[in-house]
Amino acid sequence: MKNALVVENCAENRWLLCTLLKRLGMEVSTATIGWEGLEKAKSFHYDVIFVESSLGDMLGIELIEQLKREDGIHKVPIVFLASVLPADLVARALDAGASITFSKPVTEEKIQAIHSQLLAQLAA
């Protein structure tokens, strides 16, 4: 797993997530709103896409649904993140096509655990 796309509208969270992914040896691209994330995902093959729950122009779940309809993207693992993650939101994100969900704050431990989980899924 080498390339990640981070779709996150909060500059601080985007920076932190990118920094932690880079420490794991990943190349990281970013988008601040949903349509930008969709266009970047269409134009480059990413190994994983991180999607925040609320992106300003659309909900993260809407972006996941659009990504999963795209040829060449539909099999890419998507990590859904939110400040608050009640059970109904987890269910909606997973139904939309997210592989993993996690609640903020973003921490090094969470990112390492997600990275390990994604590697295990790819190996299976």
C-alpha cells in the first residue's frame, strides 16, 4: 500500500492525517471537498481513500457511494472518519461501501491500526 487520498475539509485534521500516513511510507494526495476528491480518485489509482463525514459540498457517505459506482475505484478500500460515530452512522457508512470507520481525534495509534487492518484485508 503506497498511495493514499485524504478527503478532509479541516486543515488541521488533513495535515495530521497526511503526516501520520507519510510516516508509514505512503505518498499522500489531498482534497478539501467531495467533488475534488471524486475527480482526484478518477484521475489516479489510490491504494486507500480516507473520507471525512461532512465535506461542505456533500456528505462523506455520498462521496463513498459515488466512488463505489466508478469502475477502477469501486474496489479501493475507503476509510470513513467522523468526530462522532454513532452506530447508525457506522452502519450507513459500511452500507455505502466504507471498509473501515473510525472516530476522531486522529492519532498515530489509530492510523497504525487502520494501516495494519488494511494490509491484512489486502493479503486475505
